[in-house]
Amino acid sequence: MFCDKNKLKGVGVEMKQINTFSIVAYDPNSGEFGIAVQSKFLACAALVSWAKGGVGAIATQSLANLDYGDVGLKLLEKGYSAEKVLETLLALDDDPSCRQVGIVDRNGNAAAYTGDACAPWCGHITGENYTCQGNILVGEETVIKMSEDFEKNTHLLLAERLVSALAAGQQAGGDSRGQQAAGLLIVKENGSYGGYTDKVIDLRVDDDPKPIDKLSRLLSLHRIYFGETKPEDILNIDQAVCKKMQIALAHRSFYKGEIHGQYDEATKKAFCDFCHFENFEERYFEGDRIDQVVLDYLCAV
């Protein structure tokens, strides 16, 4: 084994418990891996969430050993199953009783562990392509509801499924100390903006009284700015649509001309300026066409 056992000791380091609940999952249809997490712990997602496109995903929490994320992903990349990775990490750890971890591998196999020294209520549920885990929760209903919600929402994209499951867990009780931070990480090989990295979505709410609600809003904005235009959402800019655009653009101080419904050069420039200002380049079309999503956003004044 390439790992050094001393790597997982954390000797002499005083660590705070990341008491939280999370869900780790794989979507075989999209090839995406994802993690969603919430905790009464500042910036919890920065420590809990580990994932690599085409490899797998890991959540490490409770008295979190961050080497579980780093070393675990290296083991997954070598082809170890989630169960074998879990077994290896626990064997390398001097004190696994205070750890909690969930792992999903490239084949959708899930494995999880909750040490007997984790703060109650603590536990986990694994299923096909996912695992839910939590500690210092109000009760077991949190992970049960997360699991049920994830399994029923197969029609949703992975990111939406994970946030929905997280909200269901919070509705069922969540962290017994309350809310503070949440995060969503989705990865896929070359899945980022421009294809430079594997991060499709990386959103964090580090300190907020209702972090899951804020996370859901951020995901909606991410879909608006970076989502692909659906063919059925491409509209021709006729006179009625153009009038709506001119009214909205005038209200936002991009257009100063007459409201006549003609998509003339002044209106085109105003709309182009608006798209650049709002970072809608991914949804902008040359010619007399507009994305329904952009039109709705523009007119929401």
C-alpha cells in the first residue's frame, strides 16, 4: 500500500467536531458525482466534501479526518471499491471511533461508517448510488427522510436531487444545534465552465441562518447563468416580445428609445449591453432570437 499509516493519525492536533448531515451520490446517466452538506459549523463544505470526476465522492465528518478525503480519492482512482476504501481508511486510522464517512465509487457502490464515539443521534443509510449520514442530529428521521427524498426524485438532475434531500433532512429535524452553513459540490470529467476542471457546480453558503434555502437560490441562479438553453425555450423576437423587452430594458436604464416593438439597432444594442452586464453570454443569440429564461429574468422588475 502506498499510504503511510502516520498520515492518518492527526497526532497532537486539536480538532473540532464537524457535526453535520450530508448526502453523497452518483448519477450513472450524467456521470456526475455530488455531495450536499449542512451543519452548525462555519464553512462546513470546505472540509466535508471531496470528489473527483470519473473517480468518486467522499464526505468526512464528525471529528473529521481530512485524509479520508485526500487518501480516499487516491484509492478510488486506483480502482478500489467504496467498501475496500472504507476498510483501508479505518485500518490506517489510530482512532476511527470518532469518525463518520460516506463514500460512493465510480460504479455507484456506496459505503458508510459511523464510529461509536460520534455524538448522538448519529448513523447512516446507504442505497443504490448514494449514502446519507449525520451526527448530533435531532433524530434518525433526518437521514431517513433524506434517503426517501433522494430515491423518489429520480426525474431531477443530481444537483437538484441533493439539495432537495438536504432540505428534507432539515425539515425532519437536522442538526440538533441549528443551522449555519451548507454546500453543494458536483463533479464530472471536464465538466467545468470551459472544460478546464471537473467542477460542474461548487456552491457554498458559509454563514447564514437558513443556509439550505440560500443554497437552493444559488443553484437556481447557477442554472440561469450557466445552464444550457433548451430548444423549446428559443423564442423569435416578434413585436409583442420586443415591446416587453423594450419596456424592461428601459426600466433597467439600458434603453432610452420609443416603445414601438421593432427590434432595431438601438434595441439590439440595449439587449446586448444587458446580457454582458448580467453575464448572460452563454444564453445570448445573434439575430432575432431570445432565450425564454433570459426574457423572464429581464422582465422580472
